[in-house]
Amino acid sequence: MLLTGGAGFMGSSVARALVDAGHEVVVLDALTYAGRREHLQGVAVELVVGDVADPLCVQPLVDAADLVVHMAAESHVDRSVRDTRPFVRTNIDGTRVVLETCQMSGNKPIYHVSTDEVFGSAPAGVFFGERDPLRPGNPYAATKAAAECLIEAWRHTFGLDTRIIRCTNNYGRRQHPEKALVGWIQRALRGEALPVHGEGAAVRDWLHVDDFAAAILAILDYEGERRTFHLAGRNPRTNLEMAELIRSLIGSGRLVFVPDRPGQDARYALDDAHTRADLGWAPRVPLADGLRELIDSMRRR
């Protein structure tokens, strides 16, 4: 199978799970700042360095594959606010190229990884289901929502075999320090201040990346009718609570409040009951255990 974005944080965890399950995997990754060769060290995959938005690069890889797991994406909200261009190119045009090449290569199946952010902010007590309308609230989320629209258009117009997989915030080893959780751990290990946007009231749901990868394997094995899957950790925390938890686990650092960022959504939340029932999947890594393991690995590094 072809795994786009497989040298990134989440992609490299999926690559490991696929190889361990006996799949033959080719990874396509541009190796930008977040995708790194060392993320795949010791993993028996073929790595092709290239741009997912380049059809001359993507077409032969799709031709040689049985299916595509499409994870290549720009994913940092703050970067999307500063410069939308790489997000439009990779997240939208890259998805279009993958869809067109899958179509031209005999309608190869495509499994597209998306995000809970496509729904925008969830009101208190609301958990978005698979059919709820998309209302993205920042440029990153808008490009991911646009990619989903392309996926649905190719399914409806051309009969392409597609699936959409939305997940909540992943955490774990090999995550880039621009992400809040890993950045907080780095600063706390150095005894530095942990910056918290606004009042730290924004709520995020946390899912360990190994549990996410296990869900991808279950979705690949699934033979039912479902075409959209939700993966939630059911570990909601305010940003302030997460920063405090990290500080307590490490025993150092202090909190400093900084101005809220543009496009900040108050809460993300997915209803994943149907996915759990259909796949027989549920996360196995408790949040505190996953954080301790991540902190220990970062302390050793």
C-alpha cells in the first residue's frame, strides 16, 4: 500500500503498525520540517521523497499499490494563519492529485485521514456525528474540510472507493515540538515557563497515536458499509488542565498566559460510538500512562 505523509508523527506510527501487521508499505513524504527519515528508522518500508501534489511523482506509486492511505498534510493552525499557501497546496491540491491518480489507476481505494477540526467549535455537551455539517473555523481546518469535499465528490461522481477517517488530537513519540503538548513537556523538562493561550479554556480530546494506528488497521480490515469513521480518545481536557498535568508529572515549570491565537476554537468533540461498535475498537492507553511514557522518552532523548 501507498502511505502518503508516512514520515510524519502520525504517519510513522501508522507505518510501523502496517509493517508489523504484514503489509508491504511504500511511504511518500516531502520530508519537510515535520517529516523526518529518522522517524522511519528500523521500519521496513520503502521511502520515496516527493511532493504529494506532483502527479508525475504520485502516479507511478499509486499504479504499483493496491490502496492508498492518505495522510500527507500541513497540520499546524498557527502556521496556517501566517501563510495559507502550503496548506492549500498540500491539503487540497495534494488530495486532488491522489484522487485523480487513484481514479486513473483503476479506481484504487483511498483512505483519507482528516480531523475533528473540520466541524469547528462544538457547543458544550455536543459531540459531532459523521453526518454533521462541516464548519471549519481556521485556515488549516478549512483546507481539511475542502479535502473531504473532494473525497465525497470523487465518490459520488466517479464511484471511487473512498473512506474518511476523522480523529481527535493525537499525542505520542516523534511529535513535533511546535505542538502545544510536546512544547510544554520540553519547556517543563528545562524548567522553563509553559505558555498557555488566553485563559487556557479551550477543550481538546486526546488520543494516543498507537491507539490511532490500531484503529487504522481495524478500518483496513473492515468489510461493512460504513465510509466515515470517528476516532476519539474520550479524554477531554482544557489546555490549562493539560499544562497543569504535565507540570505535575514532571515536577517543574510554571504557567504563563499569552494572548489567544486567531482562529482558536473553544472545543472539539467527536461522537465515535458507531465506529467503536462497527470495528470493535477502543483506545487502550490511559492518558496519564501515555504522558508518562512520552515524558520519559523525551527526558532520555
